[in-house]
Amino acid sequence: MNEILYILPRGIVIGLLISAPMGPVGMLVIQRTLGKGRLPGLFTGLGASLSDLVYCLLTGFCMSFMTDFLDRNQLAIQIVGSVVIAAFGYYLLRKNPTRALKAAEVKATDYWSDFVTGFLLTVSNPLILFFIIGLFARFSFFLPEFTHYHYIVAYLCIIGGAVLWWWLVTMLVNRLGKRINVRALRLINAIIGLLLMTMAAIGLGLALYDILLNP
């Protein structure tokens, strides 16, 4: 039970953070929600969530073979993970979401097409792997004592967090309608970027403090 309580909040937060940046997929979800309704936008987000899950599975599969290495070098891995998250946060802080508009202009005729285009647009960006590795390391997401059951729960929590994000986005866009503009999108990215950089700074501080206490 303690392991589940450890996994649940971390998995949901990781799923939210993976999905939250407003890149091409985020723009596509917003465009479809505004132009075609909430369900097409939501199905696009669900396709993106499946792609995120695939990359999380790849990351977890690789990390499961390195449990001894991860256990011996936990502090160093947390520091590297925090640096990766900070770099990604800084990138989001400076990112202009309008550049994703043209990339997001994809038409779909049904929910299946919405889902597939959301998946393909996300899976075509393998650099997200580095962000996922950073999040897994920063949150110490996988512990050596985890069983197959814990891994299943962990991945369900991640995709649950991702789906929750797109559910919230499509709900807000559907309600706010045309009041969603580029300035609002840039503000979202800036807030997420600052949140990631703050989280990374705290992680670095805690890791360095632990090193000083246990030289």
C-alpha cells in the first residue's frame, strides 16, 4: 500500500508535465476544439497520451535493466535529471507557440483520424525521451523493490495524468472559445517553464545538501 501511495501522485504529476507544454500537439488540440468541438480535440489529446505512454514504457524498460546502477548513483542521477528538467523549462519559457501553428494545421474527418494524427505528431518527436528520463530520475519514480504490479499501476497513473490534462484543456478551450489567444498560450508555456525550473532548482538543492551531509 505504501508503494501505491508513493506511485500515485508522482505518476499523475509526470503525466501532466509530459503533456502540458504547448507545442504542435497542444496547438492542434486547441484548433480542433475551437473549430470542430470538444471531442475531436480530446481524441487528438488521447492520441498524444498514447504516444507519451509508449515513450514512458521505453524509458521504464531500459531503466529496469539498470536498477543496481540507479541505486548506487541515485544522487548523481537526480542531479542530471534536475538539469535536464531545468533546461526544458528554460526552453519553454522562451518558446513562441505561434511557430507551432503551421505544424498543427492538420485536418481530420473523424475521431479515429483525430486520434491517429495526435499520436503521430507526438511520436515523431523522440527528444521527449530525454524529458521523460529527467522526470523519472527527478521523482525517483521506479524503486528496486517494485513488482510488475507496481509498474502497471505506475504507467496507468502516467496516462491518467496525461488524459486529465487534455480533458482540462479541451474543457477550458470549449468554454472560453475565441478568448484563447497567442498571449494566453505563451503565458501557459511560461508558467510551466517556471514551474519546471523551480522544481529542478529544489531537486538540485536537496541533492547537493545530501552530498554535503554525506561526503
